[in-house]
Amino acid sequence: MTLGPDSLMLAMESHLAPARLAGLDATFLMDLGEDVFAVHIAEGELTIRGRAGTM
């Protein structure tokens, strides 16, 4: 069984505790081949945007 890019992003979103994100302000670009995601962390919140062909 393979973990797809969408599943990976959902897992990241659901497993990161807000307390662990406190004080962090960062943006990451995750290039997973044809799938590209922007991951932004600010004020204890994680935001994920993007998908293949959308960035």
C-alpha cells in the first residue's frame, strides 16, 4: 500500500498538535513530483494549499 500525496498532507494536518506549532512562523514548499503543496505555519495554525497543476 502506498501513501499518496493528498493522504500525506491530510496526515500532516491531523497529526501536528497546535501546541507544537506555537511560536513558529514558516512557509514550506513540498514538491512531490507532479503534486506541489505550500505548507504555512503561523499563530499555531497549519494551512496547506495546492495540488498538481494549481501552483
